[in-house]
Amino acid sequence: MPLIAIKREIIHVRPVRFHVENGDIGYIRVTSFNEQTDVGLNNAMKNLKQQANNKLIGVILDLRNNPGGLLDQAVAVSDAFLEKGEIVSTRGKRAEEAQRYNARPGDIASGLPVAVLINGGSASASEIVAGALQDHRRATVIGTRSFGKGSVQTIIPLGSGNGALRLTTARYFTPSGRSIQAKGISPDIEVLQDVPEELKARTDTRGEASLRGHLKSEGDEQTGSQSYIPPDPNDDKALHTALDLIRDILKNSAYPPNPKTAVPN
């Protein structure tokens, strides 16, 4: 057999992509929450403002089919759009172990209206961001209900050479006190995509609540949600709903988001 030379290479995953829609709407897609997400988000917003000559009229934050990632990055992305208030809290069996993460002053979008896109594939860190911006009425959430991955795992080392044990130790809660676990985030405006017949059986995500052995929710659980994104942006109903809302072509009581109606926390 012939020898094949293989060269090791470091693959850099780009978690943030962006472009300007029709000259005045910033579109930012976050595909994962890794160590570079907050840096990528700030760079995206800076470039979008420059490309639009500081004439942006709104921002779309696309979190669809984003499986999540690092908690600190979810907090940083939420904080980027919030001036104050709680972002997320974790609560376990003992009250004294509860943790709260709060926003600091500074809004990279300078108060522009924000639309967040989610679907059945948006999980974990994505749900933290969507829930925080929704509760603070900083963004209007559009799409379908998210996955419902709202549990916190703790890694416990078992000593040298003995591996580690991963335990579920707490749940994530949005600023208003909603549990994400096995419920997900429900959009302010539900938008279902048109799915080709041959794909209909494969485009619904079962959700956290349908997984065997999942951590039970407090209250009613929700399972299953559409996760299809059309390959052609022209067929993307959720995207065009956001664009039409920002352009004032479409009217809805949930848009623009009004921070004065935010749920106190």
C-alpha cells in the first residue's frame, strides 16, 4: 500500500458569522459558544456598524441549531446587549449554593431593536441568551420552542488515573425565574418553516424532555419542536419575519421589544 503523509493542523472553529441585510440590518449568526464567541460577537457588531455607515435600524441574532457550549460565553453574549439585571441563575438542592450572573453597563447594539431566532436545535447556552434577552424585553424571540437543556453538570475528579464523575447538580433559570430544563424557551412569535416532504420525518427535534433518564422539570414538560432551516435564505420564514418586523412591514405586539415591560427580578 502506498504511504500517505498526514499533516496535523489546528482547526479554528469560527463561532460567529455576520453580514448586513439590504444595507441597514445587522445579521449575526452564532453557531456555538466557545472561547472566541464574545470576541467574535463584538467584532461582528463593530464591523456591521462600519459597513452600514452607522445607519443600522436593527439586529438579528440567529441562535438556531446552536447546541450551546460555555456558560461564561452565554453570560458574555447576553451581557453584550444588556445594561443591567440578572442574566441567569443556577439553583441546586441547597439554597446556599445558588449562583447569579448579572449584566454590567454597556450595550454593543446601542439600543437598537434586536430579534433573536431560535428553534428545536437551540440548546443550553443558546437558551440562556434567548431567555435573558426575552425576560428583559431586550429582544423579540422568533421561531420555535428551544430544546430544553437547562441542567448544570459538575465534574468531580476521582484521583490520579481514575478518571472523573459527572453529576447533574443544578438547573438553569431565566431572570424571571423560569426553569429551562425539559421546557425550553417559547418564542414571542412562533414561525413554522415549510419543510420538504422527504425531510419532514427528520426535521423535528425530540427535545430534552423526550430523552431517557433526563432530569425532570418543575411543572409541565414540553417535547419536540421544529429545527429545519431552509438552505435558501429566500425561503427562510423566521428570518423574513424578523426582517419585516424591523422594517415595519409586519406588525406584532411583541415587536419592538419594550424594556419597560420586563419582568422584575
